[in-house]
Amino acid sequence: MHGHGKRGSLTIVGTGIQVNVQTTPEALAAIEQAEKVLYLVANRPTGYWIGRLNSTAESLEHFYEPGKNRFVAYQAIVDRILMYVHQELRVCVVFYGHPGVFVYPSHEAIRRARDAGFRARMLPGISAEDCLFADLSVDAGISGHQSFEATDFLVYRRRFDPHSALILWQVGAIGNLTHQPRYEPRGLDLLLEVLQPYYPLEHEVVIYEAAEYPIAEPRIERLSLSGIVGAHMTPVSTLYVPPRAAPSPDPAMLKRLGIA
């Protein structure tokens, strides 16, 4: 059993995408009951809100400096989290969205805390993908779906099935390994080059950005695949590529399953 005899603990939570309306009661309780709260979130109002829930709240934002390698920042963040855990405090760290999706420090902090004998857990949160399924009325269970970070998708030539939905994250920040206040989108021509053999150029795709605030609307821009190169992209833009026509079933497998 982890944490035997050691008082400190680590709980990592997410705010959801729309803050406070998408924060689970479980995550809310963890923030309020912690002896030390650290946070890394997308906007200032979220930081103020966390500070009102718990007066010990401390931002981790200053670990990001323009031009600094993200991985260096991640290590510094993990060190700061562990410093408080080792002081035997009940620590709660708050990230934007789902704390386990595209958040290296959360997984690493939990691993290191457990290795040191402390209790550590992550609570699920509402992610941008959850919002996408709702806003675009996509049932991810029907065609199946594949989800990749856009730079990773290109660099590792990820294999995918065009008959299933394809979700590409961070299409506005392709090839960026450092933290920048502003990104100049690039690599969209390369993305088109990779997708073109699998889809017709007029195949309708969607640029999607989840709404950050309850009063805001999500960005849902439908365009042809060929239109992505000149399209307006931001670091939070996601490209949703709907499946091509349904694939043909395998007659032999239908027979073996007793369906045909």
C-alpha cells in the first residue's frame, strides 16, 4: 500500500474546459480540502476562482518562459509539486481540462510521489475531446475514432484508418517545441500532403475550438480538406476529419461470428 506512515498526499484534478461549470464535485472538494494548492490553467479568471476556493493557491505559470524548452519547464513544475508533498502536506494540483490529457507533469508527479511512498491519485476531468463529441454531435463509438497530437502524427507517420474519425490536436502549433506567447501556424501544407492520398480534396473537415466560458460559443468552422492550408489556426485549434464512407464488412468474419 502506497503512503504507509507518510502523511503527505497528492491529488491531481482538472477544471474541465469551462471553468467551474465543468469542474466535478469530486475535483472541487479536493481543491477546497487541500493544505496546498498549485495550478496551471488557461486563463486568469480560472486562477482567481481557484484562489477563492483555497487561499493557499499558487500559480505554476512562471515556469514557462518564452523560448524555453517545454520539457525543462515540466521538470521544474514536477520538482515544485514534489517539494510540497515531501513537506507532508495534502497537495492538490489543478490543471486545465482533463489533467491526464497532454499534461506530462501530472503523470510524472504521481509516479515520483508514489515511488517516494506517498499516496497519489488523479481525478478525471472534462476534456476538449468530450466537448468536441458534444458540440459536433459525433458518436465516437460508431465509426471508432483516432486521436493524435498533430506534430506527433506527422513526425512518426502514424498509421490511421480513413473509415474512422480522425482528431488532430494542436494543428496551429505544428513543430513548436518551445513555449511561445504567439505561434505562427506552419506545417499545414505537410499535413495536407499526408492526408490527401486518403481523402478527396473536397472532403469536409472541421476546425474546432471548445468554448472557454459558458457565455461563449465553440468555434466550429467547416471547410474542405484543401482549405486547411490558408485557414486561421490558433494553438488550441483541433482538426476533426470525419470518416470516409463506411468500410465493407469482411464476409468470412461475419460468417465466423454467426452474423451473416
